[in-house]
Amino acid sequence: MLRTLLNAVPITVLMVAAVCLTVAVMALAVWVVRRTVPATRDGFHAEISAPMLGIVAAVFGLLLAFVIIIAYQNFLEADDNASREAAALSSIVRDSAAFPEPGGSNVRRAVGAYVRSVVEDEFPQMREGTDSDVAKGTLDGVFAAFRTVEPRTPEQTAFYDDAVRQLNETLDARRNRIESAVGGLPWDIAVLILFSSFVVVAYSLVVGSPSFWFHLLGPAAIASVVAVSLVVLVDLSYPFSGDFAIPPDDFRTGVLKAFFN
């Protein structure tokens, strides 16, 4: 559901909607708290509860920032996997120029088919968290093409060995790329973040004030920051989905660009 929402709604709209909904919910919550706990209208013990709220919010902020940083690092790693796979394929194409024919042409043709299937079929499917059967089939075609190569000289053998190593690098990077496309947060981290968010927002509701609007200011500000942070966190957790999805640009540059002309 979260992935579908990211793919269907622009991230800026999600952030604005999250803030508006949060402020509305906080306004209702403050109204309920002021009616059910009349002492909050007098700002009871605000001189003690307000500093304590600051400490709780600071600890929660550190926790949330840490999780977002980890999610961002995973996002960068997913981008690096795509770049590494494209770089390995580029090396195979360059190495294949030294192969005897028809093996060299077979390898280049198979790599081209695989690259096109990744860009045109697999990346769109990765937005939904799945890989492509078409890409799997064309990758098998690359292996079949390698079996048609028969190196005859030490130079050809050296380039062939390097190409095989790059093919293994391609497999490793592809496997990591597909795993990253699944996305999402571990359930225990999600529970921790949601529980911590509830605690800090609930705490802010009991820091009262004689003024309704001043009472609302604290919970609304804290909850809005939490809501926007959670939207960013969710977006980073699905690196191949949403507005900031990792694009297949690396597969359309350098020597691989020739396969799209």
C-alpha cells in the first residue's frame, strides 16, 4: 500500500497532506484533552513537563535521524549496485572486441538484449518491487553467448577471463539490485518508530496552556515534523519507487548507449 501511494502521489503532495492531516488531528486531540483533563487549560506543572518534553523529543529526534540516515545509506547502496552492474556490462562489451568471431558479436548482441530488457521492462516492474522474467531470460542469453566464444590466443584468453569476471560482478550487482527493489522497513524498526512517535506526540498534548492555540502549537509542530520525516523515511525505504526512484540512466550511457540507437 505504501509503495502504491508513493508511485501514485507526488512526494510534495504527500508531505503537504501529511502536515494538514496532522494539524487537524492535533487540533481535535488538544480539544479533547482540554475537555477531559481541565487542568491542562491552566498549564499545570508546565515548568516541569515542558523541559521533560524537550528531553524526550531530543532523544526521539536522534533515533529518527539515525534511522533516516541508515535508510539514506541503503538508498545510495541501491544506486551504487545499479551503477556497478552497468559498469560491469560495459567492461564485457569492451572485452568482447578482442574475442574471435562470431563469439564477440554474439556476446555484444546478448548484452544489448539484456540491457534493453532491464531499462524497458525490469525498471518499470521494480517500481512495484518485482523483477522481470524477460530480463532473466536475456541474462541467460548472455551466458549462452559466452559459451560460443573460443579464445585461441593468450590475449583473447586474458580478455575472456576478465569478461567472465565482469559477468560474475554483473550477477552479484543484479542480485543486490533486485533485493533493494523489495524495499520497506524491518517490522521491529517500524514498530519502534511508530511507538516512539506516539509517545512523544502524546506527551506534548499534556503540556497545556491557558490559550487553546498556544496549547496546539507544540503538539502540531512536533507531529508535523514527525509526519514529514516519516514520509521521507518511507520514500527512502523504496529506492526504486516514487518520485525519487533510482533511474536506469547508467544503463544508457557510455558504450551501452549504442544499444538504444
